Amino acid sequence: MRFPGLVENEMLKFARQRRFRVVVLILIGLIGLIAFAQSRGRERFLGDKDWHVATQERMARIQNGLRDGRMPPTMQRWARFELDRLQYHLERDVNPDAISGPLFVRGFANASSYLLLPLLAIVFASDVVSAEFAQGTIKLLLTRPVGRARVLASKLVAVLLAITLTVLFGGIVAYVFGGIAYGYGGWAAPVLTGFRSAGERLDPAAVRSIALWKDTVLAYGLAWFAALCVGTLALLTSVLLRSTAAAMGTMLAALIAGTILPRLAPTWETQKFLFVTNLPLPDYYSGSPAPIQGLTVGFGAATLAVWAVAALATAFLVFVKRDVLA
Amino acid sequence: MSTAAVLSGSAGDIVLSAEHLTKRFGRREAVADVSFDVRAGEVFGFLGPNGAGKTTTIRMLVGLARPDRGRVRIRGLDLARDFEEAMGHVGCIVEAPDLYKYLTGRENLLHFSRMLAAGAAERIPELARLVVLSERLDDKVSTYSLGMRQRLGIAQALLGNPDILILDEPANGLDPAGIREIRQLVRHLASDRGIAVFVSSHLLSEVEQTCDRVAIIHRGRTLASGPVRELVDRVASDRLRLTARPARRAVEVLKPFGAVEIAGEGAGTDEEAAIDARIPKAKVPDALRALTAAGVDVFAVERSLASLEEVFLEVTGGETV
């Protein structure tokens, strides 16, 4: 009955601690910079060549690299996959490097899913409990006629809500800047998605052609889901460590480890059970070759869900049971 | 004792009762078997030196910490079992009046009113007036003085129309004027509104001036409890303070009646001086007659009330606060 009021409280605290303002500024600054830099880079890279020619040239370069024999095995895997993917685009007469405002939006989902959005999720979640301990306000919060589980639930809902708003806002900002750089139309254009490797080669049976807007919604859905899972994990660290700096540091270290581990130790397969390895869900969905064998959208989403549920269970248990001596 | 009878007769129902509260941290017993009742309309003092277990006890009273043994009942409700309903009767400040510094006073009160039953927000203007914060209510708490924060904390605690108010060291860090304001507010809430008020303090004078009943805690155990007057009487019953001239003669005359010492300046002179004497009540009339007969001028005779400090020294066996 009073639950919406509790969530309102938490949102008020986010707003008054300038969390939203910081996130909004980060998104606008970063996406604006990317859009600007990318449109400049493209002009120089592609010139006004026909895309068929440009794509064939690129394939030739990759083939040379493969023949060269000096490519490390993981790169070889990626190169074969990329060759197949480009070939497939040529056959279907779809420009793999096409760009438009909507395509920029779509690209942002992939680019932001493994670092930027999780980072922003951490901004919201990692001090949502620890700050109350640091300020001493936890003593008031937990001596009101509201059970501890409901207090934490209201914080969880606020964090999930804030992350949702962040992902939505990120998409909107990307569309605004993408539109400025490349024009606003093109939502209905077909895109090829679902590239999946079957053994060494690309599995053509899995490739589908769908409308860009549908593809975008799916990709953002996946990025959103990954960010929510990061949010719950950050909430857990906030509950456990009771220090914002420690919670944020832990989560950042995990994220950074996640981006470098697959590169440093590509043969260590167990890392596919880590949550960070599974964050680039949009990548696994649209079909860049997975860094580790056996990573798929379904596997990634399931693994993240398990992490999130375990984190929530632990967070609630600890928060409800532990004495507050701060 | 008559004072006790009067006090317990005038006090209302038991609002809060602590039953054999025990809390261990590792092998150290921070609180051991602490029991007391707090009644409607009274100010109950919880007195002890820093580290005696006061805050740990308060944490158990308000559900922040779980007792290893014992139970807290609020209006008869078991705190551990019916937390939400029981805490609906409680307003509290634990340790410091920590509120959200980046919010205004009003936003803080609105924040906590959303955690209460409907109607709490309507009380904000009235409570702001009560704690004299109306004019600063829309300023950020970070700009408040400690006294203002303490008062805002009390307004927050009163939002839910509590039956019991639990204040942890409300005088801490306040200047004398601030302490007096809080004391008057506490007395008003208990006497005029019938709220039970539980106040912890390490300041004996504070408890003596504010509280009706007191429990003294030391090293996690309650050493004594009862009406403040009764505890004071225990020590004070044979204490007299006289102002007489000549002082030297007065001391000579009083010596046979009990222990005498000259309190102020002028010891051993023939001037006027204050004299502390411990003379049993029954012998006081004889002592005064003897003084008059000896030609000593007596300007004042008071029964000096022992401070709680003396009570405390007595019950703890000489350890200071």
C-alpha cells in the first residue's frame, strides 16, 4: 500500500544526489563524441566508393591476412566468420556497412552493453544501501514501521527503474545524434542478423533478415536485461560492503576483468560462467563470433539470470538478518 | 516510599518493556539481562558512562540489533514478531540525528512520512512549529546547526504520533541553550501529551533534571533503577547545608551530631561560611537548637539533594562516569 511512496523516496534521493544529471551528461557527451568521431572517420575510410567494391576489398584483405599464417588462432576464427558474414551480405545485396540514424542507434546497443550501460547501472546501484550506512540514515530507515525486506525491495525497484530510464535515454540520445550525423529515416530497412558459427564456419540456417526497428528493440532489450543484472549485483555489493567506494571499486574491477579476460585467456572456457563474460548479449544475438566457444544469447541470458537471482537472494537475506551497528 | 508511590500512581500504562535483554559481541557481553518498563507520560532516563551498553540496548529496543536473549515489547507487541505494527508506536533517534543532508528539512519529513500511515504529512507544519523550525524548513539540512538537526530529528520521530519516543543522548554536542530547549520539549511531550519518553544520557545532571525514573547501566548491567527522587533520597537523606557565622564555632557545635565539613571559603574563620553536615534527620532539631544556644547566627538551612553523580558513585562502588 505504501510501496509506491517508498520507491518515490528512493527516486528522490537519486535525483537530489545528482545521479540522473550525471548520467544524462555522460550519455550526451559520450554519444555525441562517438557520432561526431565516427562520421568523420567514415568519410575518410569509405570515400565515395560503391559499397560492393569496398566490401570485396575488405574481404580480400582478410583473406590475405589468413593466408599469411601469422594470425593467432582466435583471430583466425574471427576472420573466417567475418568473411562468411560479408559474403552473405553480398549475396543478399545488403550493405554490411550501411549507416543511418536508426543504424547508429542499433550500433549503440552493442557498443554500450558490455561497459557503458553496466557502468551507469553501477552508478545507481552501488551506493543505494551503502550510502545510507555512511550517512547514518540507515538507522532511521530501518526503525520505521516498514519491514527491512520492503525497504530493500523499494531500493531494488528504484534501481531497476533508474537503469531502465538510462537505457531508454541512451537510445533516444543515440537517435538524436545519429540523426544529425546520418539522417533520421530508415527504421524499416532490412538487416541480417543471427550470424552464428557452426564449428569453424558460419551457420547460414540461423541467419534471418528482419526490419531494423525490430532488431533494435531486441538488441536494446538484451542490453537492458544485462544492465539490470549488473544492477542487482551492484546492489548486493552495496549491501555486503556497506561502503560506496568499496562497492563501486569491486564492480568496476569485475567489469574491467570481463573485458580483458577473454582476450588474455581465450582458451579458459570456464569464464563463460562469469557474469561479465555474458554482458555483451546484443553481440551474441546479432552474431559477432563469441569470444569463448559456447556463448550464445540463450546461454548468456540464462547465466546472467542465475547470477541476478543468487545476488538478490543473498542481498535480501543479509539485509534482513544483519544487525545494524553503524 | 511516598514519592515512589505518587510517581507510579500517576504514571500510565506500560508502553515499552525490555525483558532480560542480552547481547554478546563475540565473547564480550555488551548488554546482560537488562530489564525495565517505560510508562505513558513519564520520562525514563537511561544513565551510564560511554560504552556501558546504552546504545546497544537502544538498538535492540528499536529492532536494529537482535537480542541474543530476551525480548522487547511495545504496547504488548513482540518487536521481533510484529515489527511493523510495533514500530508504528515508536519514534526514535539512535546515536546522532542523522538525516539526509542533501534534502531540505521538509523533504526529510515528507520522506519519512511516506513510510508511515496516511496523514503523517499533514502533521509537518504543526511539528515544525513545535520544534521551532518553521522558518528554516525549506533549507537544506546541511546548513542546519546541530541543535536544529536534533530538533528536526525529534520532529521526524513525532511524525507517526508515537506512544513512545526513544532519544539517544539528545544533549550530545548541544550548547546549554540547546540542551534546555530539548529538555523543555521532552518534558512537554511527556507531561502534556502523555508520550512515554526514553532518554539515554551519560550526563547525570541532565537525567536528574529531566527524568521521572531512571535506570543506571554500567558494563552492560543495570545497577539500580527507580524514581529519580527515591534514588537521590537514598544518598541525600542525612545531608544538610548550613550558612552560619561564625563558622568555626558552628562546626564545633555540630561535631557531636555527625560529620561536618566547611564547604566554601572561610574555614576556621569567624566569618559567615557554608557548612556541609551529615546529620540524621531525627537529630536536626536538636542541632539547630544547640547552634542558637551557642550564639551562632544561622542564615540558611537546606537539605542538600545528592546529585545523581553521588548515587552513581555509590552504586558503582566508586567508579566515576
